[in-house]
Amino acid sequence: MSRAADLPGTADLRLTVTFRCPQVAVDLAAEFTDDIKAAPGARHGEVVPGSEDERLTWLRPGDLVMARRNAPVVSLALKLASLGVPVEVLGHDLTKLLEGHVGRALAYPFALSEIEGRLSEYGMARLQEHYESGVRGKALRRQLREDADLLACIATVAGEVAWHAEQEGARGTAAGVMAVLGSLLGAKGRAVRLCTIHKAKGLEAERVAVLEAEEVMEAGRQDAQRGDRALAFVALTRTKDVLFLASAETSTPHPEGEGNHETD
């Protein structure tokens, strides 16, 4: 690479030049790395800020959606599916991860009003298990955050299952929860793809949405160990054109020109 750069008329291309990202995405990502630049002639691209609610009308098949945690991914997937938008949640290990928790927390049929109590009780049991296993300090806090994320996923899906069951005079079941999760995780054709940022490395799309974007970027700014810096960098560099930064605190008009950014 360096020898090629010495040839007359050859652009100075560093190893970290990106041929995927538009200039605006590179400008944002540069905050989280010491060495990145857009390829010569890269498109300018577009950054679209918006509220969490606007993502429902903005997203369409072919788009890629990311979040730091599983819960926002599963929640949005359910909302999109209810609107008739084809969705695919990436990462089949999520099903295996949730299956044991669902079976224990929702071991017998449940009503919508019982979900919070069941999951709270299970969460306390998990805390006791961690404590008895000798988990302490940062390791315990990290494990509790992971548990909270998984329980939030279960709560979202269980609520959907229980509501539909109650319309038919029945109760929700663990099997019903796993069936819904399986439908979201099943491989499909053209769909809105959703995943955690950890799963997004190597993925790309013309249009990309980052959920809870302010949280992702702020964590990257404050990260001394560079793990969250790397996540922020990955989140900002999956797009080939448009980057939607979804924030619960930001609300902007729906962009008039978004329909011009079609995917193949």
C-alpha cells in the first residue's frame, strides 16, 4: 500500500480508508478512531436525526438497524412486524440464550397482569444465584445488566403473547413466547434486519439506523478501555449512504427527500 502511494498520480490511501462509508459517516466515526478517512470520490451521504417513534415510518426492507442491547432490537422488531413490515433479527444464539430463562420465568401459563411479577421474582432468583456463585463487584453489575436486558426482551414478547391469548379467553405460555421469537429470528428474504452492534461487524446497508444513538456515542466518548469506542465506531460505519440516529429526546420532521435513497 505505501509503495503504491509513492507512484506519481496515486492517491494517498491509508489502510483505514473506507470504500463503504459516505463522508458524513466518516466525520462522525473519526471521533472514535485515530485514523480513518473516506475514499476519494466518496458520496457525501446524509445523517438523519429523529425520534424513537419516527423509526417506524422511516424503516423499510433492506435497512439495517442496530442497538447496544437486545431489548430495543426485539421491541422494534415486534412493532414493525405488527405493521406488516418483514423483519429479521440476526443472531440465532439469542433464541438459545432466552429459551432457558423463558422456561424458568414463565414455567406455567400467565396473564398479561402477571408478567411483571413473574419476571421480577425470576430476576431476584438470578441475583441470588450470582451472589451464591461468588460473583461480585463489576462482574456482578455486568451480569445484572445482561439479565435486565434479557428480561426486558422476554417482557416485550410475553406481553404480546398474553394479550393475543386473552383475546381468545386463554393465557400466555412459554411455548408461545418462543414461537414468536422464532418467527422474528427466522431467515427471510428482503426484510428490515435488526441486531446488536456486537453482531453488526461486517454488515452494511444503504440505509442504517442506530437506536438510542446518543447513548451509544456518549458511552464511546467515556470509554477508557476502548470497548465502547469500538462499538460506536462500528455503529457509525455500517452505512453506505443514509444514517438515521434515533433518539428518544430528539424529534425532527420526517425528511422530505428520504424516498430518493432507494436500495437495490
